[in-house]
Amino acid sequence: MNIAIIPARGGSKRIPRKNIKEFCGKPIIAYSIEVALQSGCFDRVIVSTDDQEIADIARFYDAETPFIRPEALSDDMTGTTPVIQHAITCLESQNEAAKLVCCIYATAPFIQMEDLQKGLDLLRNSDADYTFSVTSYPFPIQRAIKILNNQRTQMFYPEHFSTRSQDLEEAYHDAGQFYWGRVESWIEGKPIFTRQAIPVVLPRYRVQDIDRMEDWVRAELMFEAINKQKPKSGL
């Protein structure tokens, strides 16, 4: 059995009620639920939440909420892995044994069915622990600078001051959309960002971390721009 688990706690300090805040016409969590259901990858799509309003909205969009996440796993210090472990354990107690589990973030409006399907295929056809979404940095990380306490600057890698950008190795970062994993990998708490994980590379224009309101505004502008490029049906 393949299961999607969408973590969506009620508390959010920087963007209040972030997981169900309206994003381009509907609660942002709806995008993750709808794509998961439409992808054909999952036997069940489950939202893990501690919040009754989020649970109600999740069910409205046809996700399941077969358990309520405990308060101890709902603060801003709890990582993703313990939340997934809790969900797997709850399902096992209900005699629902999963084989592959995909964590999908609630604030991932750019998620695509094809990317989920690719991640599933890569995991099935390998001995990897995980597959997950990544994208490339738009600027060489080897030429990054930091601002010191005295408001002066310093390069992280000064040896690359004169190195041409095209001669530097490309770097990638977590795209923050989905993480496919084997049940045993989640339960054992194996780290994701290792040689035992396979990346699903996404274009930068479909990736936006949403942590602050400026991120939210940028994501909505990106989303609207992308959808303007899509051909309209019914003409």
C-alpha cells in the first residue's frame, strides 16, 4: 500500500493559519490534496493535524483524517520525520500496513502529478531509501558572501573570487514539496539528504519556499503567471 501523508498543524507564528490560508482562490492545502488524489500514486491520502478546522477542510477536499496528531508532535520544534513515524504507527494499529509513504507538504501549490509519479518510479526501481524534490540554486554557492557583525562583507569561499561562474559545480537544494520513502526508512529515522536518496529535479520557476508573507506574495504571483501560460479548454 502506498500512502500520502500531509502534515498540517494548526499553529503557525509567521503566517497565521498558514496551512489553510486562501491561496489564489482556495485553501493552500487543497492543492497538495488534489494533486495527490489525481496522481494515481496512492491508496490513501491522509492529513496529519492537531486542528479540527484543518481536518474539516481536508475532508472537504476528500483527504482522510483517521487520527488527531498529539500536542507533543504539533509544536514548531517538531521535525517532519517524527510526524510521519506517528502516522505510520497509527495506521499500523488500525491494521493498515503501508509499504511506501510520501510526505507531501501542505504549502506546496506548485506540486505536479508527474513529479510525484517520477519519484515513485525512481524509488520502486532502485534500492534507495528516499526520493525527493530538489531544484538548483540560481547563483553559484561558491561565490556567496556573508554580512559580518560590523556590517562589512566576507566571502564564504574567497578562493573562488576570480573563478568564472560556468567553471563552478552546480548546487541544488530541497524544493520542499514531497519526500517518498520506504516505511522502514521512515521508522528507522534514516536521514533523507544522503547518497541513499535520489533527487527529482524541478525547474526553479515551480519552486517557492513559503515561510514569510513576502514568500506568500511571491508564490501567488508566480502561480498566477504560470497559469496564464496554460491553454484554456472549452474553446
